[in-house]
Amino acid sequence: MIVINNVTKRYPDGFTALSNIHLTVESGEKVCITGHSGAGKSTLLKIIAGISPPTSGSVVINNTSLNPHNSSLKALWRRQFGLMFEDHKLLFDRSVFHNVLLPLEIIGAHSFKQCAQKVRAALDKVGLAAFEKSLPATLSGGEQQRLCMARALVHNPRILLIDEPTANLDADYALQISDLLLGFNQLGVTLLIATHDQALISRLNPRCVGLLQGHILP
Ligand SMILES: Nc1ncnc2c1ncn2[C@@H]1O[C@H](COP(=O)(O)OP(=O)(O)OP(=O)(O)O)[C@@H](O)[C@H]1O
Ligand SMILES: [Mg+2]
């Protein structure tokens, strides 16, 4: 369970992007964060992921509190999540296989053989098993997005934090992504997704949490 308790985020320039956010997400739940551009959706996901510290308030997952000032605890914190964020780009000079391997290399907990098995299992889940030797630039937009998903999933996270998963995808590719996300949720993975995409929302049938200028809509 994720508990966001009275979180406020003020950026260094003084702009308050989130004000007094309270939100609880149960394990296995599907939640979409909606709201206009600039409402604070990405800011909220980055705070939960431990990428950007809240100015005040707390984030607690399964009774463990995020401590933004302890870097080793922060690294452990991040392993709970699979992240698909707009600014987490693919590495275009490495193969599909090595893009998915990267998070495991950063964690450094497994042998290469174990890592390779995990990478192939993740590529299989998103239907890219045949592309492991390809370079990302040779994949379509939808395939690149599925590659991002494999990279987010490779360490078997229980929670996926996803920012605009279907942005810039045509309807067919967006549907593939929606169905993959639904499949992971059916296996028990908690989904927390920032999106404007009404088609994705209809397909996922999530609980929707609206943000307006940094406040949660009642
Ligand atoms: N690093 C930063 N420094 C200052 N202000 C920021 C920073 N990052 C975001 N903001 C501001 O905080 C507000 C919320 O930004 P955020 O990226 O969370 O919005 P969003 O809801 O994800 O929007 P979009 O739908 O366009 O992605 C915006 O007004 C944005 O300009
Ligand atoms: Mg955003």
C-alpha cells in the first residue's frame, strides 16, 4: 500500500507544484492521475519514485517511509518500482538486450547468466523476444515503448509508475500498451499512471484521481 500524506512540493524557483496531497493506493490497484498540463502529475510520480524530494509531507510504502536524504535507502526504495518516464530515454548506441540489462547492472545483485534470463523473460512479456540484438532506432514507436516497459519490468517490481505511456502513439500501439498494462495488473502489479489519454482510461477502467493546479480534486 502506498500512502501519500500531506505532500507539498515547492520547486527552488518558488513555484508550488503540489499542495497538501493525500492519496492512498492499495496493492494491486489501478490508479490514473489525470489533469491539465502543469497540474503536477509528473511531479507527484517523481516524488513517489524518490527522484524528487517533497518539500514537506511523507510517502510510505508498506510501512516504510521514504527518506530522501539517505542515498542507499533511496536506491532500495527505487527497486520497488518499475519506472516509465518521458525523460528516461533509451540508449540508442546499445542493443535492445543491453537497454533492458542496464537496470540490473545498476542493481548489481545477479550473475550475468541470471541477468540474461531476466532480460529475456522481460522481452518475452512485451513481445520483443525476437529483437534482442536490434538497435532501438530500428524499432517502431510502439516497439520502443514496449522496450521501455521491458526495462521497467526486468527486476519484477510490484508497482509500476508510468508517465504518459501512450503519448505520441497511434491507436493500435496505444491499445497494445493498455493491454500489456492490464495483463501486469491482473498478475498483481499495482499501476499508478499519469495520463490524458481517454482511450487508455476506458480500457484500464482505473480509479481516476484528478489534479488541478497541484490540488487533488474532490
Ligand atoms: N524542475 C522544476 N522547476 C520549476 N518548476 C517546475 C519544475 N518541474 C516542473 N515544474 C512546474 O511544476 C508544474 C507541474 O509540472 P508537472 O511536470 O508535474 O506537470 P504535469 O501535470 O506532469 O504536466 P504535463 O501534462 O504537461 O506533463 C508546472 O507548472 C511546471 O512548470
Ligand atoms: Mg507530465
